[in-house]
Amino acid sequence: MPVLSDRPIAVYHEHPDWFRPLFREFERRGTPYVRLDATEHRFDAAAPRPPYGLVFNRMSPSAWTRGHGQQIFYTLAYLEHLERLGVRVVNGTRAFLTETSKARQLSLLERLGLPYPRARVIHDPRHAPAAARGLRFPIVVKPNIGGSGAGVRRFDTAQALDAAAEDATWSLGLDHTALVQEFVPAEEGRIVRVEVLGGKYLYAIRVYSEADRFDLCPADICQGVDGAELERSACPVDAPKNGLRVEAYDPPAEIVAQVERITAEAGIDVGGVEYLIDARDGKHLFYDINALSNFVADSPRVLGFDAHQRLADWLEEEASAS
């Protein structure tokens, strides 16, 4: 069944800017769609199945940094409700649970036998020093529900971590859970993000940072490796120039296969997996699994094709088949 006006694609989202390129692509091709604003959303558990061809879940775990943390837990209830009614949900409950729990991501990587930085899980900042015993410093403490590097703190020595652990104002984030994880120096100061669409490899990028940083949102990267400024159509016009540089990259086939295994295990239809090469030994380590992908800014220039056109094509196919 085709995407019809009475069976539109619904895009459920919280961020006001990230998804403008997708909305423009739908409008350009005349695809029926509706925007579901998570910050204003409500549902009736007794209501019949909604008339959507599919629901594309674009809720971000970083919503809590914008004052919308309550929507994260609400979203889980809504996705389960849709799935109970038989609605096709892209990046549904299983994917969103993985997106919103770095502890769950570690367990997934361990289950698959894939490499990641050594880490322990805590629920109280005072437990961080004990959790760090046996780990190599520097270490980072990452909120379990993160998003764009929110709340990550680095500690270069055990003494610095001991001092911070007694800070009564230190928050571990929305669910009071965090990772105590070894900080890995990235080879040439770069990380790789591999994107999948329909669970299959779409593209990869290498991101270069001027310093150790954790906020590496692909849509916020403002320049290519040649220094040319990229069109940042998915971001606010006043977004800061952040010094990040990006280039297209073809990862080894082994890593592509591993990424596809990760996203399949997580139930992620559309998303990205990030890894780095340890500058100390040349081995790769996966460190983040994302069920929300904004795609790299100015993808036609960086990649040679428009990623949002590919996404719209796939969503239309999925909606027509549901």
C-alpha cells in the first residue's frame, strides 16, 4: 500500500532543528507526513490504532539537557503502545532502550564479543573511586543516559577522582547511573562514525577534534578536512563554530560487518555506531551506539550523495510495506 494522505509517515521528535532536512525532502517530493512533537504529545491507551503508515522515532536521549527529560521515559511507554497496536515503528522500543542506556550498550558489546573500553557501572558518585580500581587512568565518568557528550567528566588521576567523589553536587544524570570507563587516546585525534539505514551500511565519516572532547554530533560539524565550511542546515543558525572537521571514510569490511551485527542486536533500523583506534596499540574499540542519527552536515559535499534522500526513499518503502 503506498504512502497516502490518510496513512502518512509520522516523525516523532523533540529537537526543533535536527530534522528539518528530512521534512524539506518530504515536502519536495510531496510525501504525506506529520510531525509529532514529543514535548506536547499525549496518547489514550484505549484509542484505536492511529492512521500512520509508520512512526519514525527521533527522540533524543540528550533531551534532558534541554529540560525535556521526562519525555524520554514517556517515549518508552508510547513506543510500546504503538507496537502493541501493530504500528510499524522505526527504531522502536528495543532500539530506544539501547539508545538510552550506555550500561545496556556495554552488555550488548560483551554479548557479541566485540571490543570496547573497560568500564564499570555505578549509581552513586561516591562509588566511582572503588569502581576505578584496576582501570587505567585517565578515566571518564559518563551518564548512562547521555547524548552529545552531555555530562561526561574526565579524571587524570585517582586523587582527582577521590576529591570529586565527595562533591555533593555531582550528578550522574537523569537516571543516577553512570559508567566509570577508561579514557582511550584516539589515533590522530579522530573517531569514526558508521551509519546504517535499514540495518545495512550507508556510509562512514572520520571526525577530527582539536582537543579531547565528547560532543561529536555529526550535524554540528562545521567544516571538512580541507577547511571548507559545510552547510549546516540541520542546526540552529547561531550554532557555535566548534572546530570539528569531517571527511568521508571507507572502514574495513570487518568493522562494517561488526556494526551491522551491533545494530541488528539492538533493533536499530537507522543509526550510527562510533569507534576509535587506540593510539597505544592500533586496535579498534566501539564506544557509542546511537539509535538517533542526524546525518553529517552537507552530506552531498562530504559523501557525494544526499543521505536524507536515501532516508526518505527507505521510509517510503517501509511505510508502503506496512
